[in-house]
Amino acid sequence: MSRTSKKAAVAARESTRSLGATVKAATANPPRTVPRLLGRIVLGSFLLFAGIGHLTFVREEFRAQVPEWLPIDKDTVVVASGIVEITLGGALLALPGKRVHVGWIVAAFFVVIFPGNISQLVTRTDAFGLNSDAARGLRLIFQPVLVLWALWCTGAWRAWRNRSR
């Protein structure tokens, strides 16, 4: 190997290490503040409560939100989403070292379930006291807030923004 090739190989290794260190630093230690901690606790608790509700006392209400066009049994969807919510809520509360990754997953989950909220508005399905188009429309506005909340309280958005600095 020529001297130039060796220098290029060393430079490539150093560049890869530097990139790896940057990504690791951005995802491992996003800012830890009391408001973010409280936001994670509240969001995690909310997801745990909602997940338990999917499996128990508000199961029928959640079934009403499953779109008719979805080719899966409504009860299966409700149970599966309840298990996912319990898992995500528990992860927000119990895995602070993984909060950035969990934050992205929680945000993605809120995006994935958004069609159910749209379906509830379009089909004018009453559930959870949302018995008017205005109430169902207001609920749609809240879903992006949940996405932003998940990204903010876990430091996921800031870690993503700072990844190349």
C-alpha cells in the first residue's frame, strides 16, 4: 500500500470514528431538564393508562375508532395498540438512557394511529364524548401536539438537530 493510500485509510477511519462519536453523543446525552423529565413522566403515564384502557374499561370506545377500511379485526387492532401503548409508556418511564430512540418510536406511533382519528371525523363516529364534528376536529389538532411532545420531552428533536454539529 502506498503512503498516500495509508493516509487516506487512516483519514477515513478517523472520519468514521468522529461521525460515530457525534451520533453517539447526540443520542446518548440529550439535554436533561426538569420540564422534559416531567413531560416524559406525564406522557409515559398517559400511554400506560390509555394502553390499559384499550385492554379493559374503554375497549369498545377504542373499537369505534378503528377505520372500517382496515382489513384487520377491530378487537385485534385495539388489543395490539393497547399492548404497544403500555410498552411505549413503560419505556418512557423506565429507559431514560434510550429516551431519544423511544421518543422517535412514540412519535411514529402517534403518526400511525392518526388515520383512526381522521376516520372518526369522516364517519362521524361518536366515541370518548366526541359527539360533534367540532369536537372530533379539535381532536385532530391534538395529535400533532402529541408527536411534538414526544420529540421534545425525550430530546429526540434536539438530538436530531444537533447530530451534525
